[in-house]
Amino acid sequence: MPGNTARRRPRSRLALLLAALVSLLATTLLSAPGAAAREPVEKAPVTKEPVAKATAAPTAALTEVTGFGSNPSNLQMYLYVPDSVTANPAVVVAVHYCTGSGPAMYSGTEYASLADQYGFIVVYPSVTRASKCFDVSSPQALTRGGGSDPVGIKAMVDWVTRTYSADTDRIFATGISSGAMMTNVLLGDYPDVFAAGAAFAGVPFGCFATTDGSEWNSACSGGTVIRTPQEWGNLVRNAYPGYTGPRPRMQVWHGTEDDVLRYPNFGEEIKQWTNVLGVSQTPAATDSPQSGWTRTRYGATGDQAPVEAISLQGVGHNLYAWGMAARVLTFFGLDSSGPGPQPQPGACKVTATTSAWSTGLTGSVTITNTGTSRVEGWRLGFTLPSGQSITNGWGAAYAPASGAVTATNATYNGTLAPNASVSIGYQASHTGNSSAPAAFTLNGTACGS
């Protein structure tokens, strides 16, 4: 009997082990749905898809985005997306000053709160180099696709465009000091990306250029780099050789007592961008929207003129103040109080003739859209010869009566299809010179004849 009992014990232990295995298997099978639910998260890194490409940022919070694309100078990208973000939103790139950062630009300006109001997205590039200044001086930075900071910022814009289906016709840049200089650079390097810019206390594109690796150009900062409009314009055009498309509009701000980037840079910026946009250096309108401010507009008289310049009397380098961003949005056409930015045709042609008598004349002007895009709403800028003054007109509204004139379409002729033409006319007095006007621009684009 003892022997038989001893032989039965292994079978009893085996039965117990089998029972335990069955219980464990049942437990595993019951828990399988939970394991399956976790599986995609565990496998996500294996796909090696950039997180930035697939994942939108949280709304109503400043968020850092990584892996956004080509970034040769190791910039950081911060993003603000409002809860109210619109379909196909506009994008504003807000560029910080030296010693600043993307988060500092976010907290020190009101672009995020304005984004809450109007539904656009704000990108805040942030420098990681020791100076915390943007590269606006190297040959790489001053060439389209050449490298350095502009390439990284362009990659940020591309990321936002992909992720949010942003409106590529409404990409804008604005900045303060070093960021203002970068705004000039971005518009020069990427005229096909940016629709307009606003630069607070900056310098012209190429003014800070150096070849020795230095980030600082004392001649430029001191306001002693003076060039002709054509020379300034050539610097911009040479950044993207062969480009013939529309150019972004520019708004510039400067204080008369700026002791960091001296006030002459303000006039040089005006020279540069009026030349690039093919408009007269004679203001089409001058006013004072606020005490101590002088605002001049070039090429048109409205809120979205090709070039707008605001001079602040007695103000130093730190000119940015709360409320100015709202004026930037008006210039960009992103607020609800005014029309959108003027359409930019690819090309245009104007013919003009006059028929004169002793002290008066009749002028006839024909505008042809030689581009490939339809123009919805047009403004024709031109310069009347000295001594001429428009007394009445037809087909357009004319202002001012002399000098740099802007003719704005009538309600019935605002659309110009590709290869379509519209004819307008006016009567004017003259003091001896009855020649036809010259220097025509259509919505800021210079026209041939």
C-alpha cells in the first residue's frame, strides 16, 4: 500500500499543474482585449513617422513643435492655435528681438489674443545660439534656400500649412529689432511664400551682410549704409534670381531717436521696398493716425498699400507698444474692419495717351491683365507730370488729384480676367506739360507699356 500511494502522488501533482495552467490561460485570454487596445501605442515609434507631421498642437496654449522639417541652425518652433481657428487659416510668423525667445514674443505681444479673435495661427521661431539674435548677415541667410535661420522658419510655415491646410495666400511675417531684420530677410528670400510683412525697428534686406562670420554690422546699425533704391532693390531680387512673380507688401516702423539701429535705416527700407514693388517714392498719402506719428503710404492710399511707413517722433529703439499689432493686422487684411489684401497680378500692361488744349487735357488709360490669375478689385497707381491736376474722371475714383495718383476700380469694372482689359479716363488742368502719366503699377506690381 505504501508503494501504491507513492506512485499516485506524481499524478496528483501533474493534475494540479495542469489545472493551474488552464487557469492562467483563461486569465490571459480574458485580458487579451486590453492588450490589443494598447498595441498601437506600443508600436507607434516603430513606424518612425515624424510626430509633427501627424499631430496637431493643442489649442489655446503655447506649444513647442519638434521635428518640423529642415532646421540647419537648430531653431525652436513654438505655436499658438486658437480654439476658434478657422478652416484654411492664415498664418502669422512673429519673430523675436535679440536676447528674446519665442515664448517671450508670445507673452510680450498681443498676437495670440488677436488670433483668438480672428482665428489665425501664430508661429514663434526661437533662436538657440548664445546671442539669441537671428542670422540676418551671413551669405546663407541672404539667399533663398541657402541655409541658416530662414530655411528653418520656412520649414515651420510648411509644417503649419500641411497640418492645418493653411491658406498659402495668407502667410505673413512680423518682428521686432532682430526679428524686424529677419522679417525683411524672409520677404526677400521667400517672396512666393509671404504675402506681407511688418518690421518694427529693423534695417533693409542685406544691410547687415557680413562675410567674416560676424553677426553685427556697425555701419548698418549706425545708419551709414546708404544706397540708391535700385541698389537696395537689386539686393532683394538677387536673393531669388529669376523670380518674376508678385512681391509681398511691407509695413515699416521706426523711432526717430533709435540709438541701436539708427533712424536713417527707416528711409533706406522705404527706398528698398518701393523699388522692389515698383511704386513711386513719393507718398500717395500722408497722415498722423496718432500724436507724434507720421504715416506715409506708397503706391496706394488705402490700408493695404504696397508700402506703409510709420515714423514715431522722439521714440527710441524699444518702440513696440500694445495696440500696434492690431494696426499690423489691418495692414495684413486679417481684421474684420477692412478689405483683404489687394490681389497681386502676375503681370500687367498699361497704355496711356493724352489730348491737350491750352490749359487742359483729356487722358485715356487702358489696363490689361497679362498674368494668368483673375484680379478681383484693382488699384492703378501712376505719377502725373508736374503741373497737372485731375479735375474729374470716369471708370475709376482718383486720389489725390496730382503727383502720385491711385485710380480705384468702379463697382462695374473691378474684375480683370487674364488677358482682359479695362479703359478709364480723366480730365486734368496743366501748366504747360501735357504728357501722359508714367510709372504704372497694378495693385503694387509694376506694369509694362
